[in-house]
Amino acid sequence: MALQTREQRIKRERATPNICTSQALLANGAAFYAIYHGSEGLKKIASEMHSKAKILSVGLESVGHTVVNGTFFDTITVNLKGITPEDYVTCCVEKGINIFVDYSHGTVSISVDEATTEGHVVSLLEAAGLKLPVISVLSKLAEQKRAMPLQMLLKSVFLGHSIFQKYKSESELMRYIHRLHGKDYGLMHGCVPLGSCTVKLNPAAAMLSLSWSEFTNLHPLAPTEQTRGNDALSLDLEQKIRDITALDAVSLQPNSGAPGEYAGLRVVRSYHNSKKESHRNVCLIPESAHGTNFALALLAGTVIVKIKCLADGRIDM
């Protein structure tokens, strides 16, 4: 957020990073996650993830499969024995779990995270041929396995500021966020004049559907047969936009405003180049625009001409 403020609001036409509000929102989400958990909480989460990966590793090896990567944190790659990658994937999908298959090497890769449960681990091991996996026994074996070299372990202090020690309950963190929110200017105070494209254009009613697990829990690499509903929604929206704008084609990527503007400028530049008119490289930008506009125009290789604005905000042409 500091970078976005510096580039968009202060440097403006001298801006270089192409940072927009929706990217800063992701950074804020990560910051509050760190504030809530603190260094000890993050260590605990990381240790649990690593432990699950080691349990999977020793469980798979106990039935003859080979874990290819001896060093790992949360992801293991496995050469299967007695079952094809395709059959293993089918078994896992039936249990509601997706895994990655490298068909060129005939291996499968499995990643765990803080949302991975003991039930997931059991299902993965059962699909691999381990009958009635006993997690407590596998955990003891996993404790004896070193999958992270000692030199890779973090020994320095991190998240040492007092802010990472204060807010350890949902209520405390909610109040802290609300206090920060009260120091800023938002839609509840008035119109947001520039930037903040995400909160400015999305009605509150649309946020409810965005919280549905069918959207939020969809993995970006999920198999196409599991994403047909989302694909249909996207194709329907693309068609509606084509009908409204009379464009030959549209793209719903990228999602963020600033990269979207950059993509649009690159399309314009490519169009002019295709017409042998690469000299048409001037980009007119009003001085009221924020830094993202200037930065992305520079990144797109255009020559920026800043246009003055009148006192009422209109462009002085």
C-alpha cells in the first residue's frame, strides 16, 4: 500500500512500478494474516504443513512408492509402484482430492497446506494402496525423517515489531482493522475520485456471491472437467461484452485494473504496429490521473504527453 501511495499519489508522472489498489488489497490481506498469527503462529503453521508432507512421504514409501525429492517443505513428487498415475488420480478425485501429474516423467506431485486435514492424508495414502493408515504411527516415523537441511532453517528474528504480538483474537483484530479504516477515506465518506477500481465498481450485492466456496476454493490448475460451470459463466460474460461493445473479441484477464490498462495499451500498440504505423506512440494522459496510468504508459513503450485540467476537473484541450 505504501508503494501504491508513493507511485500513484506522489510521484505520478514520474511513477515506474505498475501497482494498483487490488494488488495492494492482497498485500494488506497478507499483512493482517501475519499480524494475527505472529512469528510463533506462522512457525506452527509451517511446522504442521511440513509434518503432513513427511507423513505422506513415509506412508507412500512404506508401500513401495519412491519419493523423488529427498528435500522438500510442503510438496513431494512420487514415482508410483503397482499403480499408474492415471489410476491414482482417478482414485484421488473420487475422494475429492486433485493431484498433479507429470506425464512426461510418469510422476505425481502432492502439496499440503494449512487446510489439509488428517482425513485428506489418510485418503491419499489409501488411494496409494496403504490399508488402514494409522497417522499416529506414521507421525512417529516422520519425526525421524529430515527433509529440510539445517542450513535452510530460519534462525533470525522475524515479525519482531510489537504489532505482531497484540491482536490474537478475532474481535481484537477486527477492531484494529476498523481503527485503521477510520483513518482513511472510503466509499462511506464519499466518492473515491481515482484508483480503488475494485471497491468503486463492484456493488456490495456482488460480494456475496464472490464469497461462495465454488469461486473462492477453485484451484487455478483444477482439471477442466471440474471448471465447466465457471467456464460457462466466463464465456457468457465475454459474449455479453462483445454484444455491448461490438468488439471482435474480449479478454477477462488480467483481473487487476492497472495490468488491465497495460494490456489494453499493448493491444493498441500491437494494432498500430500491424498497420505499419508504429510512429503512433503518443499517449495523452490528464494531469489528474494517478501514477499507475503514467507508469503503465511508460512500460508499454509510449511517449507520454500530460494534458492540463481545468479547475472543475475537465480536460483542458
